[in-house]
Amino acid sequence: MKALTRHAQGLQSLASRGRLRRLAPRAGLDFASNDYLGLAGSDVLKRAAYDALDRGVPVGSGGSRLLRGNHPEHEALEAEAAAFFGCEATLYMGGGFQGNVALFATLPAAGDLVLYDELVHASAHDGMRLGRADLVSFAHNNAADARMKLAEWQAAGGDGQVWIAVESVYSMEGDIAPLSDFAAVARDADAILVVDEAHATGVFGAAGQGVAHGFDGVEVLTLHTCGKGLGVSGALICGARVLIDTLVNRARPFIFATAPSPFDAALVRAAIGALQNEPQYKEAAEARIAHAHEQAARLCGLNDLQSQIIPVIIGADKPTMARAEALQQAGFDVRGIRPPTVPRNTSRLRVSITGNVTHPEITSLFEHIARQQETA
């Protein structure tokens, strides 16, 4: 059959270039997940799970939110999240990918402009492709380039609503967007600033609300995933009530999807409660990150690090995967990242400082990476 042959050849081509992906079981110290606070396996969420079951919260929703799938746990979560993140309304979605697709496919209209950072998540790209707005990218974290691209679009006759799409903490670079600079562009253009806080939630902000929390004078729409720092699953879109209501009425990934589990909503409520009432989770994460930055600089010459995500750029695909495998064999779960997830010739080890490792284990990892660098 032609289709089977074609796909088999495609897989062989990926393998020959060191880009074939395979599922692998969990093994070794967790330097790969996004469980930045260690909440996923915490007593906080275990207690919340028992409590939810005791209260009769169902594990499954049974339908979409607009049919019978809406549950008081969803509504309680959305109300509490709106208060926590400081917005008018929130919408609980099944995941961050689904949330990004929903908002970019639904909210920007024909004649609008989505001005986006070239390194935004794949889910944002997929949502933009489903939408009807004009699409223009700008150089990574470069507000001046964004302003220039916006001026070019306007000079060519563009006059619709502008949406500026960035991440607060970038998932593969680990760097932080200069949100104040982008907010200035948004204010001048009367634009809506769309900030994907997936890798900032729980880690950045006064109580883990994210980097964009507290901006004044600009309309901000944020996405907070619940399966990373919050340790559960799903995502919260946070913003003006009219935007959230538009998603409820027009976003196909919301309307036609089975609702997220009410049980998961109860656990997300508990995770947000932990951020509010148990600051030791965030404080411990900050201490681990600071220690990792110190060791990465001292042992490996990795400087100017900004977050819990530390990229070790190697370049070529096969050497990257060989180093990742060697680290895994030494007991460190570090994954190699290759194109198309990252640009060509920038394959890397993505070191994630999670809540499941200790300071001595962090030091040991960077000692191993340093030895790899010496023998490369």
C-alpha cells in the first residue's frame, strides 16, 4: 500500500538524521518534566484527590460543557482562578494546546493582525493557521522589530485589531520576554497582548501568577497551563469577560470537545490554593533554580540564564541524542531536543529544574555535562 510505504520511508529518513522520536518510560532523576514545583506527586494533591472523591466529584465529565459536561467544580475553579490571576473571567480547557488553538482560531477576525514572536508554541501556530487574521512574525524577544513589522502592515493598509502574541518564559530557550517593551507597543497600537504563561505559572510572579500579572494600561489575555507548575492537567484562558464569552460561543475546540474532568478541576483548585497558602513550594523552586544557575555557570560556562529551563546547545542532531543517552545511562533523565521543535543546527539538551531533584543532584548533573564538554 502506497501510504504505508511512504510513511515507512519517512520514518527511515528521520532515523538516518537522528530525528526519529520514540516513547520512553520514566527513568532516572527528573530533569525532563515540567513539574517545576513538585506538585504532581505532592501530599497537597493527594489530599485533594481523596477529598474530591469523598465529596462525590466525578472523574469523568460525560459531555461537552455546553451539554451536560458543565460541573460546579469547573465553575468554582474558574471563579477562583479569575481572582488569583486578577482578570474578569477564565475558561478551563482540556490542555494548553487546545487553549491556544481555540483563542487564535476564534478571537482575531478577518482584517486583524496577529503579530507573533517567531518562537511561540506550535499550538499558537496551529491556531493562527485556522484563523482568518493576517499573520506577521517578528524576531525573538525583539519589541523594536515587532513595532517595525506593525508599522509596515499599517502602511500597507492594515487597520484591524492588533493581537501581539508572546510567551513569558520560552519553553526551549528558557529566556523571559521583555513584556514591558511589548506592553508599550500594545498600548501605542491599542493592541491586545496575548501572553502564554505555560512555563511561568507557579514559578514567576508574586505568588506564581506569572510574568504578565499586574500590567496596567493594556488589555492582556493570558494562558496558564495546569499540567506544568500546577502539577495537574488542563489550561486556563484568562482575560476580559467578553473574550471568554466569545470563546464559549464560538471556539470549536471548546464547543465540540468533551469537558475536562471535574476531578481534575478540583485538583487544580487545590494547586492554586497551595500557591496562595504554602509559599514554600515557590520559594524552594527559586532556590533550586538559583543553585542550578550557579553550577551551570561554574562548571559548564553557561551564563545569563533566566529561568528553570536551561538549554545546552550542541548543534547537530546525532551528537545531541548521544549525549542525552549517556546522561540517561548515568541516571539523569535529560532529553535531547531536535528540529522542528527548535531551529536547524540548534539541537540541544533541555535541562529542566523540577521539584523532584535536590541541590546535590543538580550539581552532579552539571558535573556530568561538564565532562561531556571536555571530551567533545
